[in-house]
Amino acid sequence: GAGVSQSPSNKVTEKGKDVELRCDPISGHTALYWYRQSLGQGLEFLIYFQGNSAPDKSGLPSDRFSAERTGGSVSTLTIQRTQQEDSAVYLCASSPLGGGAQYFGPGTRLLVL
Amino acid sequence: AQSVAQPEDQVNVAEGNPLTVKCTYSVSGNPYLFWYVQYPNRGLQFLLKYITGDNLVKGSYGFEAEFNKSQTSFHLKKPSALVSDSALYFCAVRDVNYGGSQGNLIFGKGTKLSVKP
């Protein structure tokens, strides 16, 4: 079956611009996660959705970052007024009801110039 | 606080030899433990997990991992390495008492495995 998909695969933007990153989870998966992977920083948790609500936003690095999920499916991560330190690979994952493994998408590589 | 340590930045192994990639964890409650692999310019792929039951867990591509509660370790192993196993390996943990069955994962920094012919 189809896995987690993310778009765009690559995004180059100028400092100060807003960007939107999209994640389509595996159909039927109730939980959705956003992580950020930076060179030398490993994988950093950003936010977690259960259905359309976000019980854990603790990883969002600043108020420039926000995310929403609609219809228990697609999620959008928005970064406002991008900064160079936002450059990273943004990974989305989903997992079914009952938890267990998370299944990751290919990521969006963001470069802020 | 939850944490994961992968003490080796890189592991070098000759093809055909056994490999071990080390992982230790710290959680306040019972752990869910995972291994993921990342090939160049690819997303993370799930390899195996420990939730409960047998301490030796078998996963994809011939990999296995052993949960050791007393040593708080979950080392990844393979009896005979292949060149195609060369990739970045991540250990991850979820504290069942903190995140339940669907909380976020805490990842180690990753270990680069290099298998030479």
C-alpha cells in the first residue's frame, strides 16, 4: 500500500518568507508526527497529532512554527518568517491506533538562504 | 527524562563478519524500543521493535536486537554483514508511562555503519 508522502521534496526560500510543508499519512493511521533532522543534531521531535488535535506541541522551537491536521489525515507544517537556522530535513511519520512503530515519509529538505 | 545514547558515531565491519550497533536508553517507566535505518537521501525505514515478550527481537533484512533491562541496552546485531547494509542507524525509545502507545519517539544521534567488501 501507499506509504507516507511529503511535499515538496525540496524547498529553497529566502530568509523572512513563510513556507508550508505537507504530509499525507498512511490511510487509517490516527497518529501523525513531525520531526526535524539537522546536520549534527540528529532527529528532533516537533509536534504530534492524535486525530486532528495536538496533545503534544512541546517540540516546536518557536512561535514561528505551527501545524494543523484536518480530517484526521493531511497535515501542514507552517514556518513563518523563516531563518537560516530553520534549514533542515523535515520528516513526517504516522502510526496506527494502538501505536507501535512509526512509518516515515521521505522528508522535505528545506534550505533558507 | 527520556534519552537514548548511541556511543559510536561510526562502525566499520568487513563483509561477512558479524556486526553490532550499540544503544542504551534511559526512561522512568517501561520502554518501547525501536531501530530505524536511513539510506542516503532516503527517509527512515523501520527495522524492528521491542514492546514486550522475548528479549531477542528479529526484524527486517536479517537484523535482530536484544533487550537487556539490567543494562538498559538494545543493541542491534546481524550475524553476517552485507555491503548493502551500509547506512545510518537510529535507535529510538518511547517511555510507555509518559507517551503511552502513541507518544513521540526520542532518537539517538545515529551510528554510521560502513561495510567494506
